[in-house]
Amino acid sequence: MIRAVLIDLSGTLHIENQAIPGCVDALRRLKEKDLYVKFVTNTTKESRRVLFERLQSLGFDIKKEDILSSLTAAKNLILDRKLKPMLMLDPAALEDFEGLACSPAEMPNAVVVGLAPSEFHYDKLNEAFRYLQNGAQLIAIHAGKYYKRSDGLALGPGCFVKGLEYSAQCTAEVVGKPNKSFFLSVLGDSYKPEEAVMIGDDVSDDIQGAMAAGLSGYLVQTGKYKTGDETKISPNPTATVPSFVEAVEKIIRQI
């Protein structure tokens, strides 16, 4: 029996400022059921507040506290370890890290990388490389390969994380999806993985990651999905459906 539903956002419910057809109504129908519904996202290009306001403007019935992002997980990690990080983040995401960046007078002991197109240039990457050479930890908020924009697919932060790993001869700690602990932390102690399903458009980070944590994985053929993605992981996704609309219909039939 399904008791918990975790939902990806970008590529699953919306693409930038456009809701995917039928998703607003499908989410409304899902939330009418007695289910634990949370939104789990690796989006690091904007703060949770900006993301929440975007989703509200598109008509989605979402509470801000129900959005659980890898940004929040990274912030908690910085606080727990009392790190002094260099933040390679988009300006729109920095408000979630207010007061946490290393001061100019100190040497960072961590480099935190999110999706930050304005930061991915030689001088900034070289600065990060030098900190890593001096022993700083490399923390990837996520290491996505690519994501869907209104003008097509675009590079994610993964290639820059891999480049820093290669040059600095270190291994990044990945905080968000597909990290098993990220999925389990969303479920908490009240819901078992086998009672939960993850709906997303990324066959690796959303589906393979969730299934490795014991959840079911429903792959939607929207967003970054490309033909044949469902065959790229083993075991295959629990289900592959045209969109979030069909995923909701499938869940409702099972409760």
C-alpha cells in the first residue's frame, strides 16, 4: 500500500515558468487523498522562497514547508560541521545561506557547488581548485548531468564537480538526490520506504536513487526524459508513465 508520495519539481510538475499540462489538477486530486505528500528537489539555482513563489504563481497548491530541497540539506550540513565554505551558488539561492559563507579574511575549509552558471568560469573554478588543494572538502549539493529549460537541455553542475574532483584529486560528498539518506530523511520515522513512491523525470537521481533506498520509482516522460531512459538502470523503474498525470492515476488506483 502506498502511504507516502515524494514528487520532483522541475521537469515533473513544471519547466521554468510553465506548468506541465494537467499537473495542477493532478496534484490537487492527489492531495485530496490520505497521503503524505512532499516535494523533493535538487534545484539549487533559486532559494526555496523563490521556488515556492514560482510554483504558487503557476497555480500549484503547495506549502513552503513541504518543499524539501538539497539546498536545505547542504545548509544543515554546513551548520552541523561548522564549516567555513566557499559558496559556488547562483545569486538567487544565496539567501538560504545568509551568514554562512567564509569571510574574506579566512581560508575556506569547504567548497560547496550548486547549479550556478554565473560561477562556472575559469577564475572561479581555479579559486575553488586551490582551496581543495589546500585541504578543503568538496561538497556537491547535487551532481546532475543536465536539466530541462524552456530552450532545451542544459548542463547541470555534475561536469564541474567531476572536473574539480579530477584536478584536485578528491571525491565530492553529494548531499541531495540520489543520496539514500536524503530520501530516508524525507520519510522520517513515520513511513517505511516500501510504503513510498518517488515520481521524477531523472532516471538516475530520482528513480535509481529512490529505488536504491527501498522506494518505488515512477519515471515520467517529461522534462529531461529521453527515449530509452527506462532501460538505463537495473532494476528498471517500477513504472514509466507519460507524465505526472498518469502517475497520480496509477497511485490513486492502488490506495
